[in-house]
Amino acid sequence: MSTKTTDNTAGKNAESSAKPTTGAAERTTARRTRRTAKATPIIQGEAPAPVIPVTEPGQFGRVNVMDITPNEEHGVFPARVELGEAFEVTAQVFIEGRTKVGATTVVRNPRGKEMLRLPMTCVNPGLDRWTVTLKCGERSDVKPWEDGFPKVKRQLGEWTVTVEGWEDTYASWLHDATIKVEVNDDVENALISGSRLLARWALADDSKLNARQRKTLEAAAATMADTTLSPEERLAAATDDAISELHATNPLRDGLSPSAPQRFKVERPKSSFAAWYQFFPRSEGATFDTETGKIKQGTLVTALSGLERAKAEGFDIVYLPPIFPIGVTNRKGRNNALVAGPDDPGSPFGIGSALGGHDTVDPLLGTMDDFKAFCARAHELGLEVALDFALQCSPDHPWVKQHPNWFRTKPDGTIAFAENPPKKYQDIYPIDFNADMAGIEKEVERIMNLWIAAGVTFFRVDNPHTKPVRFWQDVIAAVTKKHPEVLFLAEAFTRPGMMRALSYAGFTQSHCYFPWRNTKEELEKYLLETNGDNGYYQHNTFWPTTPDILTDYVRDNGVAGHAVRAVLAAMGSPSWGIYNGFELVENKQRPGFEEQIDNEKYEVKVRDWEDADKYGIAELLTSLNRIRREYADVFSYHNVSILPSSDPNILAFARHTPAELTSTGKAETLVVVVNLDGHNAHQSEVHLEMPDFDIDPQWGAHMREELTGRDFAWSWDNFVSLAPWADVAHVFHIVR
């Protein structure tokens, strides 16, 4: 059947061509033939791969580009990075057969201007996986209230990254030509093909060559065409250092096939790289009156001492618990007692009284003018002010009377207080979002704008996972549309799906499960989870302790344990935080609970800060923040590597940013080694895969220990000894 069809077709074609043509039809056919011949010349050798237009989603170009990461939820939510933060993009790039390909990434700002173009590296040829480390814009430390912030603000918004796959004609030719010259097989055709390829490369607009580079290629092409030279000499002209460098920087890119642009939401400085310091204003400057036997609480004026301490220790953001009036009805006493004593101040999270609600400063702390002065002083010190926003009410909150439909009632008509059986929170009424979510959103937006006007640039939101995600998505969108500089941290110790959804909704940072990751295996896994693809959406902030969290590890390991957790937090995540009192090694648990006894949530604490010197933790915090500032280029949510170590109590990891993405023009690397045992010394071999960190194995690595100033020489495998009574950790900077 196949033969018959072919014969019939041939006959029909012959018959058709034998038909006489007449007049206009003949002339039209002749013109079309001439145009076709002119448009499609006969090419000797292989035709270069063409650019195939992609006109609709799902079409492939000449080169195939697939599976670009990051790209969660099918790209509905853009990946999030801080301005100037180094991050990784990967993709599958391949073509049919054994032809070689290359890949390039192009970074464009929100106005579509190309800002960066870098080649990708194939890290898994068997799976065609290509990778590159990029950044959007230049890292900055300009604060929202400083004169330079408008320039920073113009760089924020949605950037794009495009992966461009292309046929690497030069690499394919070179592979085959090298073999043919070696075995003397069809050498002349191979060399002439190479000469023509170099000549075509010299004329390629896409390669963006200057005059000198074009002449280099033309000269090499001429040498390759010179038959008076030996094949080896002719081939050498196409493989010298100058041509190899051009192949790396200005390649000939046939069949160029760009991907769909991948979206990246670029956020302002401190959206990822931040150091938080929490204190209660009512405890700052608090004194004990020996005559009355009572505590006189601090105010926003005396709390300026907390700002000075945060600045001295090198922190960026001061975080205050709620500063609003505290309810009287069902007020909690010390250590969460159901009945408060006459002098118990109550929990700041029992918000609202006859004096006001979320829009009012507690008169015991001061006035709104006092708070504005507090923020102004913080800004003078270069500190941002973060305010806790707990969306809940005491029974005395004005909303209870003004908006009774905002609260869930029981069948008997009474308002239901908060509970998580068997726990009960009689001093708090949770808000019901089902009756009037739009009205609650409008009120919360009003209140947040009020505090922003007073100087707040960050909101730490208490338990956002107990409210609808859509509520926060609406509120954050409305607030940031008016104030794009304002950022949000979620205190959401909950299921992974909810934590991820909150990050999609607009929360910039998130509390996380770091306090409960204590073994080497747990920490290695969690470091990679935090500083991997998850870090494009959920920015985990590492806190060793909080007013609500005091783990058994911190309780049982004393000063050394506090030092270990501080190093892990400060070096393990770009964003970290300390709850004050950590410097004083406050580590006594309330029996049966993973929280401090005599909890500051329920009482005013009088602290003797002169005692901090005897522990050395404040000095360590200061050193850690100095290291973070000096080597800011290495702090990204995407550049941690675990280093193999032989002892189960020795954890080692590295942060690395390549030279082309640093402010110094040199690769930057920190290596952190920690003894997790707060009681015993441990020794270990730590392996450093030197080429992975741009270290020449011939010379090894010069390691500067940043906590002590000592110098070490490292090679592939290195002996480390750490003891809790000496060095609990090393933080090495590789000197270039």
C-alpha cells in the first residue's frame, strides 16, 4: 500500500508539472519561485539553529526550558527576596540528540530594564539541571525614615528572571573537531566548519562583542582556514584562552529560547536580614521600693534604656509587646494565676479597658506623644520599632459594646472567652470574623495606619493562624499599598501549610520551630529547610527564647547552652531575635511548662543589668551582630551548605556568596562550627570541599576566627576541638 501511494503521488506530481501554464498564472508562479529562492539560500554545511517564536503558553522554543525553580503554586505567588540578597535559580535546559546547549539568566527590574545577565552552570548533566546565583539590585541598609529611602523604594516591587536556553554550536563543534583531528578523520571539513562558525560569531549582534573581541574571532577564523598550517595549529587557534574566555562571557547563542519571565517580589532592607531585640517597656527602668515593698513600673520614657542596650548590642529592630490599656475583668495574676492580686499589672495581651483599646497608649506607660518620642529616639539610633499587634480583646475593650457582633456568643447570650481545652483564657475575648470581616478589616487598617504615623515600621502579629488567612491578605495589601515600607512578622507556631499560607498572604517573616531543633540531625535538616526553597516564601526568624518559650535545652545547658543557641540563631538564619534577659541567663522554667517562671507577661521585672558582664552573653551577642554586619553579603535564605563532621555533637555549616554578587568583588564565606554539648568537650574532623567555596586546593584556606581574632590554616579535612568552658563555637571568615 505504501509503495502504491508513493507511485500515485509521484505520478500526480509529474502530471501536474506537465500541464501547460498560461499567462498571469505562469508569471505569478515564477515570481513566487524567485522570492522563495532568494529567501532560502542553499547553505553548505549545517544551518544554525533558528529562533522559533513562542506565541502562546506551553509552546517550546528551539531549545527546551522547563521546571524553573522557585515556582511554587504555579507562580501565582512570586518568590520573595530582599533587595541585594543572593538567591539561586535552577532550570532544566536541553535539546534533542547529543547537541550541546547553554543557558543564561537575565534579571530585569520592575520597569523592564535589564540589570544583570549571568551564565548558568550545568550541575547535573544526566538530568539537564542548570543553576545560577543571582541578586535583584544592591544590598542597602537605608532606613525608611532616612533621606536615601526614596531611591531604595524605587527598586522595590516585582522583578523578573528569564532563563534563556540556546544551542551551544561552538561547544558541539569543538567536541567533534577535537576528536577528528586526533584520529585524522575528515579533518578539513571539520576545520573549515569551525572557521565559518567563528566568522559568523564575530558578526552576531546577540553576542555583544566589542571591536577587539570581533577581531580576535576573525583572526582565529582566518588561521583555521589557512591550509599551510598543520591541523593541530589550526585547531589551537579556536581553543586558545581568548576564545575560551569569549565563550564564557560573550557566547554565540543559536536557537535562543527564552522562558516565560519568573516573578520575584523584591522587598526592602530588613525584610530578610534583620536582628530583633524584644523587651517590655514596663520593666525598663522599673524599681523596687524598699519602703512600700512594691515595684514601680517603668514607662516609655525610662524604656529608652532598652533602646540604648539594643543599639549597643548591635540589633536592628526593637520589638515591644502590646502597649495598650490592660483590661480589669478576669485579669490574670502572676504565672497566669486566675485571680490577680491588687498590684498585679495583668497581661499586655488582655487588651482594652475603659481607657481605650488598640489605638490607645496605656496611661501607666505614658502618652501617644511619649511613644512618638520613643520612636524618634529609636530612629536616631538607627533602630526600627516593631509593635505587637494581638487581635483580641479583654472583656472591657470598647469594641465589646461598640461592636458586639464581632464576638462569638454562647447559647445563653454571654460572650465566649478564648480557650484551647483544657487551657482557658478568661481575660481574652477572641474575635469572630464571620459576621463582619470587612468591618473588622477597616478598623484594623485604621489602627495600623495610626501607629505607622507614630513611627512603627514593623508589626509582629500575635497568633495570626487563629484568624482567616484572607483577612490578613486583605489587611496587609491595604496597609502596604499606602505604606510599602511596613513589614509583618507572624507568630504562628502551627501546621506547615498555614505558615506557608500566611507568607503568601504577605507576612514577611515568621517565628518557627528553631527552639525545638537541638540535635545535630535535627539542626542540619532544619538549616537546609530554612535556607532552601522554603526561604523564597517563608522567612524563618530564629529566636532561642521568647516570653512564651524556654526549652529544656536552654534550661539544662547553662551559660554554654545560651551561647550555643545564640550562635546557631545568629548564623543559622538571616533573621534572628533575642528576648531580653537572655543576657542574664534567665532559664528557670515554670514547673510543667516550657516557659519561664515569674513570667514577664504577668508581672513587672526588675533586672540588675550590671550582672550581665559576668556571663559574657551580651558580649557574644554584640560580636555576632558585628560579624553579621561586616559580612552581610553572605546572609541569604538560599546559600547554606552542611559540612561533614565526624562527631555527633559537632555541627558544621557554611554560608557562601560568589564574587560576582558581593560588594567587595571577592567571594565571601563564613564557616560555623558548634559544639552542641553544653557540658563536655568534643573533637571532630570537619571536611571542607574547597572548590565549592572558590578555594584553590593548592593554597588551602586562610581562616580568621571572628569571635577571638585567631588565624587558622584549613585544607580538605580539619581537626576542631571545642569545649563549653572555652570556645563553644567557631565562626570562621575565609580571608581572600
